Amino acid sequence: MIHAVYPGSFDPLHNGHVDIIHRTASIFGHLTVAVLNNPLKDTRCFSTEERLEMIRETVISMPNVSAEMFEGLLAEYMRQIEAKVIVKGLRTVADFENESQMAHLNRQLNPEVETLFIMTDTRWSYVSSTRIKELASYDADIGELVPKASLEALKRKFSRT
Ligand code: PNS
């Protein structure tokens, strides 16, 4: 059984992420969605627990998907959990610049690891967590762009009432 890891900040989880989770879970035996916890430099909108909860609620019906937090180097985390495949979604060429650097560095740090890139569905190619937070802060309708658990968490965070 091949165990793949989909790492990220997921601050918050959006439909582009959910699409990658669905497609990846149908390819691999198990998929761990790994949420970066960085207590020293945390500029996140949502806490690690909040981000994990959004993901867990969204993947509840997917038996081979779990969500965990990780700290430190991804290459080390992969070693610890004995997983060999990192999955990343690519929206545009701009994503590729950054992701190719990380893929090379991760392979240098842990030569047993491969990074596989999946093109984000065109429906979500313009969606990012940063834009989602911006829209939510203006109370825009983002119900089509995020799963229910994220929508509720965003409403709680940005509610003006
Ligand atoms: O969703 P993001 O913010 O694009 O995810 C980036 C993430 C968490 C995958 C990346 O920052 C990461 O792997 N961080 C862990 C620290 C690490 O391994 N850094 C070196 C990467 S070469």
C-alpha cells in the first residue's frame, strides 16, 4: 500500500485542496493531509486545531484519508511516518517556481521521497487561501469556493456581529 502525504498550511482549506484530496485518495492506499504547525512563526488566521478540524470534517466520508499536524522539516516528517510520496497541487507556472525548489530540496534532505504534482482543476485554478480570507473579511459570498466546514469557520472568524 502506498502512503502519500499532502502537506500544506490549509489556512483555510478550500475547494482546490478538496479536489486534490479526492483525486489523490483514489490513486493511493492512504493519504495523510499534513497541516504545518509552526508555533514560533505563526501568522496564520486559523489555529492548527481549527485547520485540522476543517479538514477532518470535510474528509469524514473518505476512509483512506486522515489529517495530522506536523512540525519542522517535511522531509523528516516523511521519514518518521515512513511515507515516500509527497503530493502537491499546481495551479499556474507561478506555483511551479516555488514548488520545484521545494521538491528538489526535499529530495536532497530525504532521497527516498518523491514529489508528485497534480494540476488543480481549472474550476479552482484562481482560488487561494489568501484570497478566500480577503473575500471573507468583506463578507463576500464564498459558498461556492470552500467546503461547508471552512465556510462555517470563516463566518465565525470574520463575523461582524
Ligand atoms: O500551503 P503551503 O503554505 O504552500 O505549504 C507549504 C508547506 C507547508 C508544504 C512547506 O512550507 C513545508 O513543507 N514546510 C515545512 C518546513 C520544510 O520542510 N521546509 C523546507 C521545504 S524545502
